[in-house]
Amino acid sequence: MALEHVAHLSREQLLRLLEDAYRNLMRVDGYYFMEIEKLVGPEAAVRCDEAVWHRFGRVEAYQLRQYFNLQGDGIAPLVQALRSSLVLPLACQYQVEQVSPQEAKLQVTHCLAQVNRLNAGLGIFQCQGVEEAYFGSFAATINPQIRVKCISCPPGNYSPQLWCQWQFQLEEAPRQP
């Protein structure tokens, strides 16, 4: 096993190490984006970010579905997967609510990336495309019939108490003739 050198750590130490590792990956993502933005400009950097987060959304959702044995094709497995994410809680403070058997909503009440950008004097990041790519591929991996819709997102309608809102809607399967 590649991580034998940490086997002696306590459960609490391992959990802190895991959390730090995920935080560091989020830092790498942010630093990498800022460097690409400097080199090729914001539009190309956002296109790269969208492609990366689209791929990551699929991988994360697949792994969560396996690890947590998420069953079923309704909206409930998506809600459970979003609540089980290890990345989302490190990137933001958020709430997921199942509104009905066909609908869920996610609200981001604190966005670390946006706050860090503002604190660094970089301005608001137009994140809608990146989040659509991530949430879209994440949801489709759980169930291809789930569609994602942005309700609000920077730079449009947002506030420091509610950065963005997303709707996940289960579409009816087409009936076979």
C-alpha cells in the first residue's frame, strides 16, 4: 500500500490529514487557474476550468455512488451524493434540500473561491459555466435524467449570504412506443 507510512496515525489524525489533503487539492486548483488566467486570459482559463470540473464531477459522483452504495434512479441518490461530497464542503458552505421526488435545490451560502478572489483584489469570478459543467456531469453520473438549472450565480444575482442557487430536476423518461 502506498500510504503505509500513515497507518500508525489515529483515526482523528487520519481524518485531519484527509481534510488537509483535500484542502490542498482545492488550493492547487485555485493556483493553477490563476496562473492559466495570467498566461492565456480569463476566457481560455474558464474554458479549461469547465473541462476539468466536468471530468471531475463524473469521477467524484461515480466514486460516491460506489462508496456509499447509492441505489435508485430518483432524485434522492443525487441529494445523498451531494451531501456526501468531500470536495464541496471544502470549497463552500452549502445546503441541499430535496423539494420533491423529482426536484432538489442546492444553495451556496459561503463561497471560499469568490471570497479569496475578492480578498486578493481579483474581482468576482464568473463561475456559472464551471459550476454547470461540474454539477451537470455529477448529476448525470448519478442519473442521466437529472437536469441542472442555475437559479442565481455570480456575477449576476448573488449576495455574500447566498452566492448561488441550483435546481436539479428529474425529467420523465421518454415512453417507448
